[in-house]
Amino acid sequence: MTTAPPLRVSRRRPGPPRGRSVPATAARAALALLSAAVLAACAGPPRDATGGAFALSTGTPRAKGDIDSFTWAVYAEPPTLDYTMAFDYPQNTILSNVCESLMRWTPGLALEPGLAEKVTQPDPTTWVYDLRRGVRFHDGRTMTADDVVFSLGRQTDPENAAAWAQNFRNVASVRKTGPLRVTVRLKKPDSQFPQYMATSAGVVASRAGVTTAGKDYGTSGGLACTGPFTLGPWQKGQSLQLDRFDGYWGKRAKAGKVVFRFLTDPTGRTNALLSGEADGGYLIPTESYDRLRNSGAGTLSFGEGLSTVNVNVTDMKGPLGDVRVRRALSLALDRGGFVRAGLGGAGTVTTSLTSRAAWAGASEETRRAAFAGLPPTARDLEKARALVREAGATGKTLTVATSSIGQDVSLLATAVQAAGTSIGLKINLKSVAPNAFTALFTDPEAREGIDMFPLTYYDSITDPLDLLANFRSGAYLNFADYRDRRYDELVDRATATQDRGDRLRIESELQRHAAEQLPWIPVAEWPTSLFLNKRITGAPTTIAYLYYPWAADVGAAP
């Protein structure tokens, strides 16, 4: 299902192969192969826009033992930890260690059983989840099928305005069919739904615990989940603590507690990492890459992010409603300059909204169809100015949101301003505080008066449709209300297509359509960044940390 350091979102795992009955063990084996394909697709190492290189890895060295505690830097405080609203980096970075889903994304970007020890598909529109026995919630209760039915039901309750509701649009019913069995019946075949059960969409919480908390759920008290850590003291505006859950059903966490510090200033966040005030962090400020890499205080690592940096178009009622203006801005953007300055050279220019790794399961022919013929990444100011004149948009004003979260946001906003100015548009920048920046994804009022904002989107499943479905009419991130009947039909066809190869071919057509119409303007691919000081190790480097209990693996460094 997000900000820059933003979403995915998305909300980023290929589902099990379709058949009459698919045990989760078989799904795990098949998806491990796909995970290898994803990593192979990124081998090289990748090259940035300047010809430099940055190596991708899947993880850091294993911890040698336990540690009392460690401190983690995050760029913003989550407005809530309610799993139905976990649609951005800060929320999911913390929540993934407290709440668990029916399925799980591994550090290698493969799917494996989570709270469901087995999943079967007796027919194309039915999924049966057999739950683990004896799993305890943090409130002391034991997980049952009733808790699963309740938890998934919260995602579709209009009262919750759940960020994941669109992933349930094809669900006809979720029912208890045994003490530890839940059956999901779909209105029609949906290739995406089972994959999302490894994200926050598939989280299971205690029905009694959530009900008791009422409207305070997610903002105070416990979360009544099952993960290796429980929610501890939350000092609003400063920090949040997680405490090891000794009643955890899985592998015991190596750290007794984790303290997340909310450090909105990029320089302050970097200084905390260098001084040891924070032991580690994801989403490192890009302007600090060289400083941290050369400090000797720890290790800067990169992993597959399944992420693209984009300009999110939030209002098509004005000049951006004309595709010629959107194309002109795309043609005028200095992508190479942004990658060098805004991403610290750790990125690859692109005019594709989807990452190349998301297509790892596609045939060579399908990959060519998806990427061949995309607009060039090089600037063409003459053509861009002509498009603005044709659209009658010369001198028109547009507003771009910016923030001090990091240079990946502020410099992209500045690059958009420079691009627009160079082709006859007037671009105003509106500064948004880091803690308020995440509200752009959840609060329509926060987007009032804004035409565009920088958005880094991460896939929550290893399928291009995770991103491409965002431009379907009524989709959660379709802030500009982009509508195209043909596009909607293709999304529906891809969603209903069981065979992965056939589905990817449909998705390649969606990719070409999105590249032509530019509901968002793609800028670059961006890997996940991680810094660990010399005290700790064990954290994964891939985007899986948003849905995998990564903090449980962090312990003492050798």
C-alpha cells in the first residue's frame, strides 16, 4: 500500500500457484524460487545515473547473541498503530514487530506461513486458512478463528476507513468453518487477495482486546496482537518502546526491548546514528550516505526496495487534467540530476512506474513488452514547451508539497519546480512538516490546494499490479480521481487471471497505458537503505522489513 520516505504502501509476494489444493509448504517452495529470481534480476550490482555502483544484499550478518536493548531512528511518529491504517513506512516499521498476519513475507521476498500454518484453495474463489494451535495474544487470550474473522472484518468496516479496504473488494464472506479454520469466499477469482494476506491487510488481533480499547485502539494501550514484541510506553512526540513478548509462539526475540526515537530532522537523525544515540535505522537520509559510509561508526547497506520515486498527481481538475501538461513536466524533469543529488547516487533513472524487480517472474518477451517503448529519461525542453503551449497552460500555476523529511523529498519538489518554470509554468512550493507529510496519504483535507507531491511507492507484493492497480477508478491512492474504463477493465482482467504468465502479459499493457497517461510521473528506482552501528546486526536489508518481524533478529554484533 507510500511517503518519501513515504509509502506502499503499498502496500508491497507472489501467491501460491493455483490448483485444486495448495499447501502452504508447496507455496513456500515455489515462492523461494521466485525470490531467487527477484534477487537475480537486481544482480550486477545495479548502476546509478552517473555510472557508479551500489551493491544490494538480502541481509546483514547474523547476531552472535542476545542484547538488552537497542534504539532505532524513524523519521516520523505514526499517527496510529491500528493495523487497518498501517499504510506508510513509520507505522509498518514498528507494527511488523508487534502484529502478525496470516501469511508472512520473508527477508528474501518470499511468502511463507504466518499465523496460518496451511492454506488451501479448493476452487478458484475459495481460500481456506488453517490456523496455528496455541498462539497467544499479548492480552493473554488464545487465538481462535473468531479473532481472524473479526480482524479481517475490520478492514471492510466503513467506520474504520481502512487503508487496505480495496484489497477486500472481491471478498464475499469471511467465515469461521472450524475452531482453527477460516474460509474466505470471493465474488470472483482474485489473484492478489491471497498475496496481501502477508501484509497488514492480513493482521490478526484479539477481538476482545480491540473491542475493549474502542476508539483508542492504535493510539494508546496495547495492540492485542501476537508478535515477538508488545507495545510498551509511548511518549508522544519523542519515542515508543517495544518489549519482548516471552509468550511468543515463534522464535524468541534477541533484544529485551526496542526504543524507536522520532527524529524528524535528517541532520539530527544522522547525528544520532553517528553518536550512538540511535543504533540503527532504515530510510537513511540520502544526503548522509557518504558521511555514514565513511564514518567508521557502522555499516551502510542497500537492499531490494521494489520501490519507485514518483511525483504523485493529486488534482486533475486544473492544468494537470490535460495529459499534455503531465507529459511536458515528465519531459522537463532532470532525473539524472535528482538521482545524484536527491538519492545520493543510489538510484536508477526511469520512466516506468513499476520497478524492474517486480517483473522478475515474467518471461523475457513480457518484460520487453512492459519496458520497450517507454518515454526516454533524457530531458527534451523544446518538446515540453510545445506541449504546454498546445494545452494553453503557459503561465498557469501549480502547487507542489515539499518537506524537510529528506533531500529525496525536498530536492524532487525543487526539481519539479525547476522543470515547470523552464517550460512556462508557475510552480509554487508548499512546505509540510515531516509529521504532517504522512497525512497526505490518509487525509483529503491535507491535500487541499496541492496539485502534486513526491511519493516513493513500495510494492507490498512482488507483482506489478500492486502499483498499477492504484490508478483504477476509486482506488485508495488515486487521489486525483483518474478514470479510464479500458484501464479498469484491464485491472479487473489481471486481477482475475490465475496464471502468472498470462497475468503479467496483461499487466504489461497496463504499464504501457500508465506510461502514456502519467497518472503519476515516474522519476527513479530506489533501493532500501539501512545503517547499523557496531553494537548490533541481524536486520534484513530488503523492503520485507515492513511486514516481517525484523527487530526479533537484531542482536549483538560479533
